[in-house]
Amino acid sequence: MSEQPPPTGPAREARLLADIEALREQLVQAASAGACQLQTGSDEPALHELVGVSNTLLQDLQHRIDEHKASCEALEKRLEARTERLDLVLTATHDGVWEWFISSGEIELSQRWSNMLGLPHAGSRQPLDHWLSRIHDDDRDQVERALYQHLDGLEGAVNVEYRIRDARGAWRMMLCRGLCQRDEGGEPVCMAGTQTDITEHRLRDPLTGLPNGTYLELLLQERLGRRPLMPMALVKLQLLNVASLFDGVAVEDAIAALRRLVQRMRRQLPPRITLIALPEHTFAMIFDTDSAEALETALQPLEAVLAEPVDIDGQQVWLSHVSGVAALRRDKAVSVDEWRHQSRLALAAARAADVGSRRHYSDGLRHWERQNSRAEQRIRAALAGDGVRCFLQPIVDAGTGEIDGFEALMRLYDPCEGIMSPGSFIEIAERSGLISPLWEMLMEQALPVLKDPAMRDAYGESFLLSINLSTRQLLDPCLLDTLIAASRRHGVSFQRLQVEVTETSVLSDPVKAFRILDRIRAAGIGVALDDFGSGYSSLAQLTSLPMDTVKIDRELVRNVTTLPRKRHVLAAVIELCQRLDYRVVVEGVEDRLTLEMLCDLGVSDIQGFYYSRPLPLERLLSDFRRPQPFPQPHLAGN
Ligand code: C2E
Ligand code: CA
Ligand code: CA
């Protein structure tokens, strides 16, 4: 067979076109299937050259594609690993993730975000309001402001705290942080960030682990927002002497003891009642009742726990407490502030009464509060304007007519009111912390009395000066130093001083009070138990108190001459004190008959209007005359 001559003319052209078409098809296939080898059966050297060049290019391209794929895969793997790590970090930090797509205004919330609030995971995108509507009314504005201010470039990032309602309806505190992603033109595309649950930090009291005041605020709002409004009572209970727990023991032991106590208190409450810790060792609870009897029943187990001593480091510490109740009747709406204020007033009234007392809010407390605030203003004015006055009342030895000493009694001078008695200001001064500056001003007038030449001429140099101490002062660790400094300044011997403390003061923190009184006595200053018999005096306390003198309250003496049973009580108390070797002073003696009776009972130290009212020094010197000796019982009939 002879070889066919290469076609020429139109036949060659047609063959060339067919070969080019075949190459085109191979190229299309190569592009779609990834094959990278072109072939041609053409005789045209130019086509072979084209195929050769194309194949080199295609191989190069394939190589690049392979490289690209490999780097994509590597990138994907890295991305996956990073996403996993990020998820891990977010899970560990308990953060939820949110994304806000600016153009659609929609948000996407991560599963964790929903889980944090106990909500089902929404999956798809939601309107922004899905998030904002759960936020507390008072916080929503600031969250929106934070988002838009960052969006507008006014703030570098979103960083805002807010309260949000969880699926159970309880409030959680969240910290939201986020950043905006922008396109090349600087236009915001998306904002993304995290939501961190900071409820534990913001709504928990670190000392006790209980919910704190911010939580109470939310609870009050929530309870007052319910309709219809059911009867409720906000109860506040304050421990008065928690400081005793910390006396002489390691701080961590005291804290552990306090936490154990709080847990025991909590167990006494029904599970639906939350025990909330407020400052100054106060606890709050909300009960679903406004009945005083029902509250009494509910609080009894709690108070029973507090009646037992706290065991700490082998020691037993008794704590004292008071409580205040602000009850709301059905549909009697008040504001949160008002409700809180009522409970605060009730608690303050309980504190002003005795240890262990409970006070219920009533409108009368408003009047009491107004008076308090007026009194506080007067105290401040007296402190600023030299208005503290020292009055003296003699303590007389009825048998000899000798003056044993004088009690320094405080008065305030007010330009409008004139001289004000302590009944109208001492309690407020004590509560407002003004008692110490008042007392220091009083001491500046009282101590010079011991060195006053006219007093020395009239009463000699051995009479005592008796000074009252309030609870706050008694428990002040600097008390003795203050007393010593003042005495030295006035050149007064400690032996001529006596402090008067009440049983209530001592019982508010017995361990501390005992220690301070011991030190006072060791310095040579006398200690008298004041107002004995006025409150719930415990005779048992008498045996252990570090003191020299018992001052029997005028309440035990009032009408004693006409009430035989009262006389028996008084006689028994006097006898007990004398047997325990205490010096006995009887206060409030106003008439001769009572004085006679007391002398019959063997008491001779008397303080009362019978001898003299409290007087300022000048009046005492001009008006008070040394009394006649009073006939002793065995002399009376002679
Ligand atoms: P207290 O320490 O029991 O003082 C005795 C109070 O009984 C004085 O009242 C005195 O005027 C009054 N009194 C004395 N004899 C009689 C009497 O025969 N009949 C009647 N009805 N009353 C008599 P005052 O001066 O009004 O003081 C009242 C209380 O104020 C004091 O009771 C004391 O608890 C407190 N107080 C007075 N001065 C101070 C002070 O400087 N510091 C502190 N912390 N409390 C003070
Ligand atoms: Ca007194
Ligand atoms: Ca008294």
C-alpha cells in the first residue's frame, strides 16, 4: 500500500478544523474532569507544538490545583482544630456566642447561649428582639446603646452587663462582649461576641455564698410585679455580734463557723424561701403571708437555731439578733424602695428595742423616724456649737449623809428647745455613731469636776465620778485608751472613776464586753451594772460579770412602799447582790418612805430626786446641801 499524500486545499482545511475541534473537546473535558493530557492525530507540526505547549501548561495548572487543594485541606484541618479549641474554651468559660447580621437585623445564638438560660436552642436566625426582650426593663436601653455605639464607631467594643430572665423566670446577670466586622469600605457587616454568666459574682455574697442585695432587689421587683398581688412579708434579721465569732480565732475558722450557721438557718426555711445575705450581717427573706402569727411560726425554727451557741474552735459563742417585718396586704401595692424602707425601719425599731426583739412596720414608725432625724440634726448642731452639757446627780450614803460620788448625765443645749434630756437623743446618737464625740465632749466637762476646788471643799477628794457607757462605746476596743488619755490630760486618778454599763450592752457581745471590762477594772476603774431589774435581768449573769457595783433600776423601786410583792422582789435582789459582795446603789428614790424602807433592807447608797435632781455644776454648788445622816434601822426606834 502506497502512503496517501497529505491532503491539500479545502480537504486539509477541513481536517485541520476537525483536529482543532477534537482538541477543544479534550480541553473542555480536561477542565471538567481534571484530565490533563491532550492528544492529536494531526500531521500538522504546528498543532503538535500547540498540544505540547498546552500539555505543559495543563500539567502546571494541575500541579497548582493539587497544591491549592492540599493547602485548602490543611487550612480546613487547622480551622476545624481551632473551632474545636474555641468551643472548648467557650464551654470552659461557660460563655455563649451571639452573632448579629447587620443588614438583615437578625441574630444567631449558639446552643450554649440558649443553654445558659435554660432555653431550647433556636437553631435558625431570630430577630434581635428575641434577645433584647428577655433583658430587664431597666437594662435594655444600655444594652442597645452599647451595641449601636460600637456599631457607629463611638466605642471600641461592646462591653456591658445586664440582667436577663432565664427559662424559670429567675434573673441572671450577664456580661456581654462583642466586636464588629466591617467590609473594605468600613461598613459594618456583622457583630459577634460572647455572653458570660456573672450571676455568681454579682448576685452572690462572697462570705456566706448566699444570694446578695442585688438579688433581693430583683426578687422584690419580681414579687411586686405579680398580679394579683398576694399578701407577702419582707423579713430582715440581723445578727448583732458576729464580731465575737472572730475574737481570738483564725479568720478562716470564724468564716467556716458563720457559713455552717447560715446553712443551718437555711435548712430551717421551706425550700421556696430564699435566704439572702445583706451587709452588716443582716439576712432577708420574703414570705407569702402578712399574718404575724404565721410569720411567728415560720421564723421560730430559724430563731431556735440562733438561740444555740455557735461552736468554734472548741469555744461556744452566743449570737444575739433582732428582726424587722414589713408585711404587704393583698393588692396593697408599694414600690420596691418603699417596701425596703419599711423593712429597714422595722429592723431599726427592733434594734432600738431589746436584743431578740422583732418589730413590725407600722405608719407610726414614720413619725419615729422623723423624730430621729430631727434629733440627729440637733445632736450635730450641739456637737458643732458646744451644746453638750454635763449634769451631775449625787449618790448619797444615806446612813452618813456623805457623798459617795456623782453620776455624770448628759444634756444637750438647743437654742430653740433649751436643755434636752438624754431620752430624746442618746439612742439616736448611739445608732448614728455620734455617741462617741458627744461622750468625749461630756468627759471634757465631767473630769475637771474631780479637781474642781469648790467641789473639793464641799465633798472632799475621794468621791467617785460615774460615767455611762453606751453599747457602742463599751465594745470599742479603744475605750480604755481613750479613758486613760482623758484622765491623764485632766490629772485624774483612775480610782476615782467608775463606768456604768447596762446588761443589754454586755449581752450584745458578752465575750468582748467581759474582756474589755476586765481590762478596765485591771486599770483601777470601777464598773457598775446599770439599770439592774429593768429588762430581762438574768441573775445568772450577776455571778460572772466583772464588776463592783449593781445599780438597781428605779423601775424596781417605783411604788414599792404600796406593793408588798414588789418589796419581796426588791428585798431578794438586794440580798443576792450583797451576798455576792457587790456594792448596791438604788436609783429613783423620790420619797422618804422609800428611803426608810431601803434602809430597812440594808441599802445605804441612794441616788434619787429625794436628794437631788441632776444639776449643772454651778447649780449643784449653789443649791445642793450635804444631807443629814438618815437613821439606820437599828437606830430608827431609839
Ligand atoms: P441612767 O443612767 O439610769 O441615769 C439615771 C436616770 O434616772 C437619769 O435620767 C436621772 O435623772 C433619773 N433619775 C435619777 N433619780 C431619779 C428619781 O428619783 N426619779 C426619777 N423619775 N428619775 C430619776 P436622765 O438624766 O434623763 O438619763 C436617762 C438615761 O440616759 C440614763 O439613765 C442613761 O441611760 C442615759 N444617759 C445619760 N447620760 C448619758 C451619757 O453620758 N452617756 C450614755 N451613754 N448614756 C447617758
Ligand atoms: Ca447610769
Ligand atoms: Ca440607771
